[in-house]
Amino acid sequence: IRLRSVGTNTWNFATDSAVITLNITGPGAPQAFSFTVNTDTLASGAERNFTITLAADFTLGGNYTLSAEVQSANDGNALNNTNNRTINVVAPVAQPYTEIFNGSGTPANITTNMAFNNAAGVGQTGGMRYNVYGSQASNIRTPIIGPLDTNAVFDFDYKITDWSGWSWPGVASILGANDTIRIEVSTDCGQTFFLHDSITATSHVTSNAFATKRISLGAFANQQVIVRIGFRQFSGIDVYLDLDNFRLFTPSPVDVGVLSILSPNDGCGLSGSDTVRVRVVNYGTVSQTNTPVSYTVNGGTAVTEVIAATMLPGDSLTYTFTTLANLGTIGNYQIRSYTGAANDGDFTNDTVGRLVRNYPVVSSFPYLEDFEGTASGWFSGGTASSWALGTPSASIISGAASGTKAWATNLTGNFNQGERSWVQSPCFDLSSPNFVSPELRFKLWYEVGQFDGGANVQYSTNGGQTWQVLGTTTSGLLNWYNGATISNSGFPAQPGWFGNTGNTTFPGSGGYVEVAHSLNALRGQSSVIFRVSFYSNTFSTVRNGIAFDDFRVFQPLDPVITSVDTLG
């Protein structure tokens, strides 16, 4: 409590003692404290802090009103003897604490500059994501948790992948010199944090699969803590940091689980003899040997095998099943994998699932998709996607290029802010030696501001694991890319189409225009996937966006003069 002497004379507490009282109201029973100051002096205009040595009880969450009063026999003005303050106390979360980020946004008790992403977590579930580059650093902190017991641990799943051209599961990135993920702890409600553990270049698991980091919190037994995770780079990398599955708990002696399914991956015409690989973690406090592990495909009969290797507490390993999976039929497959350790004390972390797609392969040309039928093999995805297949009827983009259906970013309105979305094609087999000059053509309508976003075409030759932009502003055959820099498309920025009605520098297309690009660079490739990608800023002026129709892959006619005849 801070006391000020506002009178004209020095206050001598020895001859004019002060009685200071503090009343606290809020959740729980009222609390009252009182003490007398009867030594020393306080000069006119001076201030001094006085500390109540007894502990106040703020263990219940809620708003507390603190009312302080000073009384003195010779006080000439009692009107300024009181002061009030209201504080909000967040109740600590009891151990065990778990946050799996599978809601619709950032959890209310998480403080962070990271963004929630509904498909960036383990198994393409929800998770937290941040693009770390330059001076852009991520931070995230838990609520207050405790009191902790003597064997408490905190663990979380993380991965670091290249930012540019990202698609699931991403391209693994190293940590360079001085790049550090800091795990910090606060024991004073977040007033101060200190480094407790870290992930550096020597301890980082370089993989596009999630790894688990576990730290002991036994040193904070009987205390309440906040855990903060921060990441800043210094080596020049440009990456996504993905985080998932925060847990603060006391491990069971036996606790083994599958962290992630590493393979099979999405692919073109999967063989029907596909390898299943999983990442298994010993979360428990004792070593594990001969651990049963299983997988199922679409809920069918389980394949069960045994991991003979010994896993120490906290260890993880990759296990490859000897029994192959049959994903040979075109379509989607739900793969589930789980452990079966005897006396496992926590079943919640035993099982993970993953969707694997076997894409259809087009090998007969010319190929034309006008989207009037089932549009086999085409689907949309990405972040904040507004793509839909149907009849466009927005304010500017209206109708299809042919027939009645086309793909568009919002058939009846505007695209979303912060989109990084796409429409993906089936696979194309361009390996025939007779395919000497393949070409891609389609009809495109764009209505998106110069600084608001844009679209381009990308391709993958490895089942969609990585993607490359098709062409540049100068490489096309017809109307290919009118701008070199799409906003929010990455670093370096990608070329593409953008422009809007009324913009004289970058006008909209004003209707469907035919665009074309050679596919000669992809000749010989047997598994080529295309996608029309769309990007928009989080602060974009939203407009109708993009629509496309009549997607063709073919070899143009190439007439040859075989002879010259004369008449007469």
C-alpha cells in the first residue's frame, strides 16, 4: 500500500500513529487486514510503500476489489483517506493439463502471436502455426498451471518445414547456427520468464513429421507455472513452426503411443503394396521392449506387429510394418495406427489417424474437363478456402465459360481474407514418347486487386508433397501471368494473375480469357498433378476473385507437308 503525506507538516508516526486497513472482496469469503505505523516520519509531499506481511488468498479466479484506508487522530481531511483497486485473477489450471488444439480457433486460455490452423497439427488436425523469418519470432504461452507434483513433465509436438510453396506435410528444414526454440518457465504469474530448456541445431529432429519434446518440471514441485515457447531464427531460414498437443502431467510408468503416421502418402495410382511407417513414443517413466503396434485401413482387420527394440523413457523411433497395405483402388483411405502396451496408463495418446488419397491417373489424351459432370479427381483445399464448383453468379464473375459449371472462389460473392487455397487436378501421365509437345490450356476470369492477392498454376511430380509454380510472366503461350508478385504468396513472391475492374494498370480480365503454357519441361513425367492456387492478404479488399473452366491437357496438331504436287 502506497501512502502519501499531503499535509503541510512532516508526519511523525511516533506521536500521531497511522492505522492502515485493507479489505478484499470477491470470490470466496471477505478478507480484512490491519496494521499500525507508529515509528519514523513522512515529510510533506513524500510517499512510502507499506507491505502487509500476511498472505491474501487469491486462489479462486475472478475479480477482486481491494479497498485501503488510513486513519490518524490528527488527520485534517478524511475525504482522501481511501483508495480502491480491482484486479482480475485467472484461476490456475489443475494438473494434468492437456491442449490438443482441435477446436475452431486459438483456445481462450492460450496467449500467443501464432495463428490457429485447422489442418497444420499432427495428422492434419488443428494446430498452431507461425511463419518465422527475418526478425519475425513466434511465442506462445500456457495458462497458469499447478500446483505441480514432484514428477511433473511438460511435452509438446513440433515440426519445422520450409515456408515457400508449402503443402502437407511440408519439406523438412534444419535449424541453423543460433536458431533456437526456447522453452521458458515463469513462477510469478508471467511477470518474468527464465530459460529452462531449448531446441537447437544439435537437438532438433529434422523431419516433416512431428517430433515430441519433453522437459521435466520436477524442480517446480508445489508451485504454479506458465510455460512459454518462443522461436527466432538467425541463420536466414524462412520456415513454418507448427505446434500441437501441449501436455503437463505426471507420466504413467507405462505409456506408449503412436505420434504420427509417416507413410503411405498421397500419390498417383498407388501400387496396392504400400509401406506403412509410424513414429512411436515412449511417454512413460520406464523402458519398453516388445511393444505391440497395429494399423487398420478404413476400419478393416488390424495388422499387429511387435517392436522388439528397447525404448528408453522419452525416446521415439520409426517403425516400418512388414505387412504392406493395399491402397490400389482410386479413392480415400483412413489409416489408423495404435500401440497396445500392457498396463498402459494413458490410452488417450495411443492412436492417431491419417487420410491418404490415391489419385486417379489420366493417360489418355487429349484431356478436357468442362466440370459439367462428376469432375472425377478434382477437389479443393487450403487455408480459409472459398473455392466451390457450381454456377458462378457473383457481382462481376457470372456464368461458366461453357455449359453451366466452373470452379470459383465463392460462387455468389467474394473471396475470403487470408486465403492460401487451391483446386487440385487428377494425375497426368506425360511419359509417353509420342507426347512430344504437351500443352495446358484453360479458361480464366480474374477480379482481384493488385495488392490484394492473385492466382497461378502449380505442379507436383511427387504426389503433392512439394509444388512448383508453372512458368513466369514471359514463358507462356497465351495470356500467361500478367504480374510478377502476388500478395501473400510467399518469399520470394510468386507470379500470377491479378487485376480488377477500374484499375488501369492491372485491370481485371473482364470475362473468361484463354490461357496456355507449354508442358515440354514435364515430358517424361508419369505423375504430374496441377493445382490452381489462390492467395489473398489478411487485409485484402475482397472481390469476386477467380473462376476457371474447360481445363485441357493435350498435344496441339502439328501439320507436316509430305509432298508437293503440280497440276497440268
